Amino acid sequence: MTNRPAPLATLPDADFYGFEDLLSDTEKNKLTELRNFLAAEVLPHAVHWWNEARFPSELLPKLAALELSTPVQQGYSPLFAGLVIAEMTRADTSLATFFMVHHDLFVEALHAFGSDEQKERLLDDARALRITGAFALTEPEHGSDVAGGMATTAVRDGDEWVLNGAKRWIGNGTFCDYMVLWAREPETGRTRGFLLDATLPGVTRTRIENKTALRTVQNADIVLTDVRVSAADLLAGVESFDDTKELLRGSRIMVGWQAVGTQLATFDVARAYAVDRLQFGRPLAAFQLIQQQLVQILGNAVASTGMLARVTELEHGGYPVLSADGSPGASPADGGAARGEMARAALAKSYASARMRESVALGRSILGGNGIVTDYRMAKIFADAEAIYTYEGTYEINTLIVGRDITGVSALR
Ligand SMILES: Cc1cc2nc3c(=O)[nH]c(=O)nc-3n(C[C@H](O)[C@H](O)[C@H](O)COP(=O)(O)OP(=O)(O)OC[C@H]3O[C@@H](n4cnc5c(N)ncnc54)[C@H](O)[C@@H]3O)c2cc1C
């Protein structure tokens, strides 16, 4: 007997515990609008863009029309903001990465640390993607240790600052209009942030070629040679590297949501393949070992979603605790903050990205040989997962941040 599986449409979704059910009706409708957009405008083309290593700039007006820039600031819930990134990643990790670099790093930096004049000048255009932004922190010689080792310098000269140095891996860096660029004052060691017009004389941008992950994202090497920046473009609210870290904490959590989205995509693709593909006269899905692998992917995805859902709530103050009579009580966030907000974000990112790595390896294996050609999507998902594992603090660095928090002893210097 063939033991044909049920039609895919009648099988449960990868959101097995129904996290989406926790959203308001407005948010559910908005997520459906996003899904329809991704199904129509992104999924049919994403592998082609990736193979060609081409960023689809023609998509930007339609992406902006969804009005999903920094959802929490618009009044949406933290869970909704996370699920937006997970859904985008589920369709295309590169698109989600572009979106996060622009909105969760560039727009957030402008919002959090920009002067009134800077916000007036740039914020509306940035939210509507009429201008695009990047976030330039990592350097050729300083990745994990950039906090202490940043070599790019900013020297005040009258009404201007003079920037010298180099940045590496800068997402959107080849085409962005502006980048939030981090540099250090040599005399004081103080970290400064700039809203750098990427077309200024002395800024050289070179695309990083031959990537095996996130090929649609345009990463750049940036060289700064005596770049003169108006004092009006200093990010006014930045006091120290702690402000940089605050931005990274928020985007680190969003990268955790990318690890969730990657696993949802893995489950979608691997299960569909297992249900469809016949070997030994039976669907792969009928074999016990394949079922176990699919269940492991699902369990990893659900566990990662639960962890990210909670850390995202905590990051935004937590849900209010109701008293016994149902009236609002104390916020649970106070106790959480004392435990180290960065460590909480780091644990979510490192755990979810480790589960993701297991999941994509299983998914790739379920597709057999077809798991290594991008035509079947799984190879692209598998490759892109490696970037998620590394950026926004590598697995190791995030682990050591948690290790420091739980032991009181730093393994980092
Ligand atoms: C696709 C992609 C996009 C990116 N986009 C951006 C961007 O838009 N803007 C930006 O500023 N940066 C960006 N980055 C840079 C990213 O943040 C860095 O790659 C990351 O911080 C790691 O730095 P590194 O690559 O120099 O590795 P390294 O720091 O050289 O680390 C190499 C290895 O050593 C390990 N290691 C280092 N120190 C320790 C230690 N003390 N203990 C144990 N292990 C250690 C690391 O975990 C890693 O496994 C991007 C990177 C990638 C790959």
C-alpha cells in the first residue's frame, strides 16, 4: 500500500503552537497582507535574485507601501514586529536582512539618537524608503572585538569632522544614500556616530564579491580617506559605545527572529518535499527516520519562536501583570532588566541560531541531492543560515555574553 499523505493544504502550519493567534485582528490582517505581498512579489523571484547576486531595488516602493517601518513605534505589538521579520525571512532571508539593516539599525539610530533637525530632514523619507540606509560598524581588522578595537577615527576640525579608516561587510553599503557610521575620537577614545552621506568625496565603496550566503544583499568594503562631514551630521544623542550596544541589542533580537523564519521556511520546504517525493514506492514522509527529522525541525522552530516571543516582549517592557481582580498590576520588566538585557538578547540569538543550524542541515538532507541546488530553495535557505549564525554577534560571542552574565566573570577582555 502506498500510504499517500494528506494534501499539504490540510496539514498544520509550521506555527504549530499558534503564536500568531496572540495577535490582534488588525495585526493578523496586516500579516496576511505581508504574506500576500511576499507570495506574489518575492517568492517567485527570490532564487533568481540570489543566483544573480542582484538586489531588486524596483521592489522598494511596493515594500514601503506596506508601511511596516519600526512597527512598535507605530503602535503594533512587539510580537507582531518579530513575526514580520520571521515571515520576510521565511520568503527570502536577503530581503529581511535589507529591511532590518535599513529599519532596525539605520531608522532606529536616527530615531533614538538623531537631533530634531536630523529627524525632520531624514526620518519620513527613510521610513518610506525614499532614501536607504546602512549601519557601518565592523572593520577589516575588528569584527568581534570592534567595541574595544575600533580603528576608524573622527577628528573635529572647526565646523566639520574628518573621518579616516575602513569598514567591512556593510549591508546595503554599495547603494545606500546614508550610513550610520561609527568612529572613535583618538584623543578621548570616545565613540561617535555620524549620519554619513555616502556620496561625499573620500568615501570609496566596493562590493564584496563571491559570497556563498545572502547573495542578494549588497555588502560593501568602505574606505574613508579624509572625509569631511558637517558637524550637523554628528548623531547628536550618542554619548558612548553603550549607545551603539543599545541599537545592537534590539537588532540582535530581530536576527533571532530571522533564525525563526529560517526554520519555518525549512519546515515548509522539507515537509512539502517529503510528502511529494517517492522512494521505494512510498513518500519519503512515510519513513520513520524522515518523520523524526521533520519533527525535530518543527520542535526547534517552535522552541525558538517561544524564546523570541518572550524576549521581544521583555525588550519592550513586558506585558502588564494583571492583579487577582483583573486590574493592571506591576510590570514584570523591572526584574528582567536587572538580569542583563543584553544577555537575554544574546541567549535568544545564540540559542535560536544554533537550533537553526541543526534544522537547515536536516532540511537539506531530506531533499537529498536536490538539497544542494538553489532551484528547490533549500540550498539557499541552508547557505543564508550561515550569515545569521555569524552577524549581530557570532554564536560564540553571544554565548560568552551570557556566560559573563551568569558567572560574573568575563571570558572577553
Ligand atoms: C553577510 C554579513 C552581513 C553583515 N552586515 C554587517 C553590517 O551591515 N554592518 C556591520 O557593521 N557589520 C556587518 N557584518 C559583520 C558581522 O557583524 C561580523 O562578521 C561579526 O561581528 C564577526 O566578525 P568577523 O567576521 O570579523 O569574525 P571574527 O571576529 O574574526 O571571528 C572569527 C571567529 O572567531 C570567533 N571568536 C572571536 N573572538 C572570540 C573569542 N573571544 N572567543 C571565542 N571565539 C571568538 C568568532 O566567534 C568567529 O567564529 C556582516 C557580516 C556578514 C557575514
